[in-house]
Amino acid sequence: MTRIGIKLGGRLLTDLHERERMAQALALLFAEEHELLLVHGGGAQLGEACAAMGLPEERHEGLRITDRNTSKVATWVLAGEVNKSLVLSLVRQGLPALGLCGVDLGLFHPRRKVVPDVDLGYVGELSVEDVDAAALDRFLAGRFIPVLATMGADAQAGAGAPLLNVNADEAAGPIAAAAEADELLFLSDVEGVRDADGNILHHLDREQTQELIDAGIIAGGMIPKVRAALAALEAGVPSVRIASGQGDMAVQKALDGSGTCFVAKSISPRGSQES
């Protein structure tokens, strides 16, 4: 039995057909006795809701700057609409999915994320120690599927403070590590990390990743994604991969080796491609 953490994003959340197809693929994995832990994003839906309400969108290295009003909308959208739509698709496949966020059972307590010279507002970050590993283990061992929106209460803030919005890519690693997941897949409409020529890089270590960021080849929302993948590896998740979740058998293909695998030290010469 394998415990698999999966972070879902992109069209897997916005496109009903892709979401239903993903739910079917997960049902097959669950039937094979795998334990599943899902973490989801929802940036596109949040962006649409904020735009409809006239809230400006500002970002820093792919992270959404979140003021008090944006935090409220994020709670409505991410822990509400996005979470429950995904849970519904899973339940329709007969899966015992539970839609949760950090507030539920105190599953995780993020801290305010601090970066030099930029006020991110109500943006949070997680470490493994911020996650209630025992609670997650009870769900997983009991054959439930936790489906987590990454909104949580700041343990250092008073009552009534806005929830902290944790980037779902960044949250997936600490959550998967706390749950002692055997594998973590970042699945979306991104097939993997590409080099300057557009080829999928099958293995990346930290040094190579930073070189691609410095060169502008990895940019925007991909920056927190690749950094999150490396952080998950360092937190103790044995296998971490960014791959496409679209199409038939996409999850199985990812488990079999599609996309980009993050490694402590690259096993390939720089610039080479695995066949």
C-alpha cells in the first residue's frame, strides 16, 4: 500500500471534464488500496472572483499579495466553491472524500510569510511542525480521502483575524511530509519543467533549478511550484514530481515517471535528457 499526496491545480479544477476524469483515475488508485491525500489550488477561480468585486491583483514571484478583503474572498472561493466542487466529483465516483481546510480540527496553523521589502499581507507558510500529522494519519488509515484547501488560522493572531492564504504548491510539501506520504505529485496542465529549448527536463536538483530561475526560463507561478517541489523533497517526501494531470491515465503516467522528478543531486549530466 502506497500513501500518495497529490496537489491539483490548473484546468483540473476549472474544467469539469478534466475534473471528472481525474476523479475516475483517483477511484482506480483507491481501488488498488492506495491511500490518497489531496491538496488543491484555485488561483484562477480566486482571480475571477476578485476581479468581479473590483479587487486588484498584485503578485510577488508568483505569490498573490492578499489584503484583508482578498483573504475573505479566498476563504469563500477556495474553502468553499473550489473545495466542494472537487469533493463532489470524487464522491460521485464513490470515493470517501472529506473537504477540509486548516481550520477544521486545527489540521494546520500557518504563520505569516515574510519576504524582504514586500508586504504580502495575509499570506501564510507552513512547516511540517505546523501540521497535525496524527489527525491526517487517522483520516488516511481510516480510508478517508482528505481534500485540503490551504487556508488556515494564524495561531499567533487574535480572534477575528483573517485566515492566511497559503500557496497550495508551497503547502503540499509540508502536508505530505507530515502525513509520511511515499510520493507527492504536483498535477495540473503543466507537463513538467522545460529548458530553454522547450524540452521537458526529466530530473532537476536545487542548483539547476536556481540557474533556470536566474535565467528567466522558470518564471511567474512556476517559481513557487519548483521551489515547493524541492522543499517537499528536503522535508522528507521520498519522491516528488511535477507532471500533467490531463488526459487518460495521466495519474498513472506520472507515477510511472512522466514529467520532472526532483532529486537531491542530479543523476544526469547537465543539459542531458532522459530517453
